[in-house]
Amino acid sequence: MNVPFAEIFNSGPWKGQQIFTDGILQTDDGTTFRIHRVVLAQRSEYFRALFSFNIQEETVLIPNIDSKILEYILLFIYKGNVALNKKDLWDLMIACDYLLLDDLLKCLRSSAIQNMTSANCLSSLSTAWLIDKLAIKEDCY
């Protein structure tokens, strides 16, 4: 079970580190996440470019990514793992592709392959085409 992203700063190696956050990510529904820009920029070229361009903006909108999906992503970036609901797998893969999070996308690909059945193979293939990941497409055949 996942600990909510906001709880990361209340225990473990990140305890007390929320005071050092230097940015806020906001989703379309208004949900906000306090973040450390350097941590996100280290894990994603998307965030590196975003924060290089938006130096003065504390709050940055992350459009078209659901707050639950962004929370999964942040949990992975900060903790190195994430337990997710299987129904969110493909939405998370699309978001990871968009945010250039290849490490997480690779983990999700493994999970998708393990859970692939004849019943869900076509939806897997259509998502693989959407994010244009050849390796996933080949796994559908």
C-alpha cells in the first residue's frame, strides 16, 4: 500500500525535508504537490527542461495528468518504487512517456507483460501504439 505523497516528508529519509521544497506541481483539478526541483530534474529530462524555463514560477501546472497518476510518479521519484492499482497502469505509462521517465516506464512495461492476457492484449497494443514503444508492441504479439 502506498503512503500518500504528502506523508513522505513525515518519516524516513525525507523526514523534515518539506521545509526545503522549492516548487509546487499543480494538476488540472487543482491538486498541488510540494517538490524539490533538483530531485525531479535529476530523474527526468522533462522536469529539467521545465524547471530551466520556469525558473521564477513556484507553481507549475502539469496538464493532462491526473493527480493520482502524478502522485504515483512522485512516489517513484522520491522512493524508488510504487505500488499501483493495475487499472492505472496504462495511464501511468502514458504519463511516464510524456514526462520522459524511462526508468519507471521500464518497470511498468515489466508489470504490463506479467499481467497481459488475451483479454487485455488489444488494449495494451493500442496504448503501446499511442506511446510508440516498439518493445511493448512486440510483447502484444
